[in-house]
Amino acid sequence: MTQPAHIKLHQHDALLIVDVQNDFLPGGSLAVAGAEAIIPVLNRYIDLFTSLSLPVFVSRDWHPVHHCSFFNSGGDWPVHCVAGTDGAEFSSLLNLPQQFFVISKATHEEKDVYSAFEDTNLANLLRQYNVERLFIGGLATDYCVLYTVQDALKYGFSVILLSDAISAVNISAGDGNKAIEAMLSAGAVALHISEIIP
């Protein structure tokens, strides 16, 4: 899919930042390689959207102590993003605006989810604010970003994937690139911040 030369922001746009939490950053229990490099870019997107009074949504894993995704509960991951812990907090380097919407996901002990839409009120909130086009970046490309983008498209939103503001776990080599291909094939459009016209 060809990328647009330029995209102009309009009143039906919103920014969604996925899971930029301490446990996914260097020193965290489930650190994503290169995750810290996307934060300055995300901050530029945040500045753009807030300067135009466009809404910013921020998702987070907010797990109970014995969540089913953890190794010690038979899951695939080390303990991470337990609700109320430092590891679950948003990175202090992320310049979140004065007003933003927090979407907590995977909050039930017996169910794991990757999408910011699943079992949350995100879709309803976006419609409440007349959002038609969603700009999505964050962590991780091959898990929560992928599933969130796929669900956004299923809910009928146009999706702009912030290709310069995502980073992958890459448990298997190439997982991140495969996820990007899947998102673009499903209808998302890749964007670099230099291609935005405020």
C-alpha cells in the first residue's frame, strides 16, 4: 500500500497511544527493545493533537495480581503491569496533555486481551467525541498495537498507523514487520510525522 504524501488533521481525528508503560520500557519486567526511542516521537504527535484541541486516548494493561497471562498462572508472559504498581504507570517521559482519556484493559484475572477495544468503552467514547479517524502508535507492534488497529478497523474507524512511533517484541524474528503488513493489508495507512499537515 502506498503511503500518503501528506495528511491534514481535522476535527474528527484522535490520537491513541497504546501501552507506553514502565514495564514495557528498559528496566521493566517485559521490556520491548527500542521502546524508549518512540517516546520523543509520540510526544511530537501529542503536541500536534493538543495544539488543535483534538482528543488523546491512552491505553494501559491494568492486570490483577494473578492474571492468567503471567507465567505463574500458566500464561505466556512474566508478571507485568499489575494495577497500581510502578510498572503499570505511564512512562514519565511521555508528555501527556492536561486532559486525556485512560483506557484500562485486561483487567479480569481469567481473561487476557491485547486490543484496547476489547471489554472497554473505547469505541463508545470515540463515537461520543465524533471521532472518525484514529492515529495509533505505541507498544508493542506485534501484539497490542496490532490487535487494537484490527479492532478499530472492524468498528469502522479509519486508522493511521504511526510507523515511526511503534516498536515490536519480535519473539520470532520479523514478527513486527509481519504485524505491520497485516495492519496495512487490513486497511490501515502508514504515516510518518513529517507527512502531517497540522
